[in-house]
Amino acid sequence: MALQQHEQDLLDRVQSGLGIGGTWEASSSGATFDVQDPATGETIKSIADATVEDAVRALDAAVAAQDAWAATSTRERSNILRRAFDLLQERKEEFALLMSLEMGKPIAESRGEVGYGGEFLRWFSEEAVRVRGDYRQNPEGSGNILVSHLPVGPCYFITPWNFPLAMATRKIAPALAAGCTVVIKPAKLTPLTTVYFAQLLEEAGVPAGVVNVVPTSGSGAQSNALLSDPRLRKLSFTGSTPVGVKLLEAAAGNVLRTSMELGGNAPFIVFEDADLDRAVEGVMLAKYRNIGQACTAANRVIVHESVADEFARRVSERVAKMTIGRGAEEGNEIGALVDDNAVATSARLVADAVENGAEVLTGGQAIDGPGHFFQPTVIDKLSPQAAIMREEIFGPVLGIIRFSTEEEAVEIANNTEYGLISYVFTENIHRGHRMIEQLETGMMGLNAGVASNAAAPFGGVKQSGIGREGGAEGIHEFLSTKYTLLPR
């Protein structure tokens, strides 16, 4: 399928080189890699493939720019981030289309991501000037305690493919607000949005070397080189838990500050007293947003046995009517999955669930190409032994398991090594408070299917991560706390 002219024009405006020290240049090896539209399987652009030497030069640039950027007034850093926010709003349609082209999500959802991702620029433009310290007398009365917060220093960011803009803004915005410089490695599958965003930051006034972009097909070698460099001060990674564990091991050598936003296995609990209309709307958002390719996606839908039949019927009717097609085209609700592996995973998990006694209510099949499509699916009567109960789905597959008591629902929900987010639907406020205390997750949506917000701390517990992104907490991930004694 040939690209439309406006699509090609946009792709032509995206740099094909590496962003190092304020210039866009070819890889030192001359190598490139292809970026494909997952809805067609066709190459839409080829970009420079960074070598380890290129990544080290990017860190060189970040180190060289660090002192001057840290010395920039917080008001100036705030103004630059605000200009970036304004520019992003002006170019909302460009960024939305670019994300749909390289990642496959429906254009309407891409527009939503531009809005969500942009809020991190606006939020941290405001937080930049609000970092507070402390000054107080020590208990002995022999001196005063001065507490200040200083930039951590050069940071290395590794972002995933599923939210190409939001994952970049969620990391870059607080780093710049805090006075840190950045080297970012976007995902090989979706690097174009990050490159285009870096171009926007240049236009907003970010100085040369403050943000450096090094897409690569050899991420392991690049990351190992940077994490072993004593000049690096911070690592922030969003991705799978197994990869996060390896990065933590590599970061331990230099005792790096780390932020880890890792895997999820989100429970979505519907109690017998839930507003079913609201619960159905909530699960449609929590499960099918981003084609199910989100760490916050509802993975295990845990429904009370007294309302399970009705809930399953309503959800299945909604899902069966969803439109499927190329994300860049208006009106489609389910776009392409990111690659063939994602399709294969969805098919395997559905087959495993059926083998363990589950019933497919709608969907359940891969769709013949071109492109990587899987039918939006609802499975009922999941067995506790089904692989879906343990593994992230990362596809448009909703699985329902039934429960009879509140204690059973909590046990099912907590029976995982992950703890990112949970969703609870109940009209009983006391039960809602019990769930806040008992569910082992870093976030919770109470009668809500979407909880993420730039003004709130995003992150998990257990093997879902370390640290928080967003909220007042987010900027402190990029600040070191210093205590000074002032004797009397």
C-alpha cells in the first residue's frame, strides 16, 4: 500500500540521522535500519543505526553540556518546556499521524497520546520552579540544617515502542526541569516519534547537547557501554521485567540512580454491587486502549459470579462491533499489533486458555495480512491454570475469571509477581478503601478504567518497578538531596 502524499511529506521532515551535540549525522559505521508500518509491513523510513562509539559520543555531548544546563535558571528551563508544550499542541496532528504510521495504533488514540504526553511538558515546566529545600535548627541547637536538591547529572533513557511520544516526554521533561542532560535510546520498532520530538525541543530552545538521540538495532551493546561509564549518573527504563533486571545488574557496578517502569499483570475486579454500565466502559478503556499493548492494560478481569454472565454479554457485544484496520485511517478502533510476535503471543494465549476450559465469546483469531492484526477477543471462564493468569497479554484479548467472595478476589488479584496497577468497580466506599489497602499495586483506578495523569505519581511495586514518573515525586527522581550543617 503506497503512502499518501501527506504521510510521505511528514516522514520526509523527520531526521534520519543521530542527534548528537546539536547536529544530525550518519552513524559512524554508515549503517541504517528500517522502520515499518505494522499495518502494511512496508518500510516507511530508514534511519541511522548508532554504534557503541556513537552512543559514547552522545554521552560526551551530554557531559559537556551538563554544567551549563544545570546553571540555567529554573525559570528559563520552565519557559523552554512550556514552549515545547505549545509547539506540540500546534503539531498535534503531525505527531498523531507519525505514531500511527510507525506503531499502528488508531489515529484517535494517537491524538489522545499527544494530549497525555504533552501534559508532562506542561506539568514539569511548572515543577521546575517549585523544587523546595529546607532550613531548620538541629535538635541539639548547635547548628542549622540546610537541605538542598541538585541535578543528578547526565541521564540515559531507554523507552519502549508502545507509547512513542508519552514515554519520551515522561522521562525527558522532568530531567530537563531538574537540570539534567539526556541520552535517549528509543525502541527500534518506533524511533521516529522520538526523533521528531527531539527536533521540536531544539526549536523550543533546548541547547545543543542537552538532549541526544541514538536509535540503534544493537541496544544491548550500547546500554552496557553507557552503564559502565562512570560519567553517567542516572538510568531510566520502561520495558519488560526480565530486561529491567539485566539493566539493574549492569547499573549496579557504578551504583547508578535508577528508575524502572516494568511489566504488569493488572487485575480488573468487578464486584456484585458494581455499576455494570460503568464497569463495561471502564474495561473497554483498560483493555483495548492501545490495542491492549500497555503495561497498564487489564490483564485479568475478575468478575463476581452473580454478575459475570451479564458483564460478559455486554462486553462481548461491544467488542464484536469494533472496527479493525490501519491506524492511520480515521474511524478504526483496533489497529495493527506491532509485529508478528505480538500476533503469535495473542494466538498462543487464547489457545492455551481454551485448552484449559475457557470459552471464546468473540474473536480469538489472527487476521491474514498484510499487516499484523488480531481480532479483538473476549474469553470467559478462565481457569487459574491459564497462561493469561501469569503472563502479560499485550494484545486485544480480554479474559474473564469468576469469583465468589471478596477474599477470593483479592487472592486472585495479588497472585502475581507484578504490582503496577489495579482496577476496582464497586459502589461500596468501605470496600473500595479495603481494596486500596489490600491490593498490592502502586496505582489503582476505583471505578475508573484509566488512571494515568501527569500530575500523579506513576509506578509499581514488586517486580513492576522502582521509582515514580509524574507528580511532585517525578522531578525528585532527577535530583540529589544534599544536607549541609551550618554551625552556630
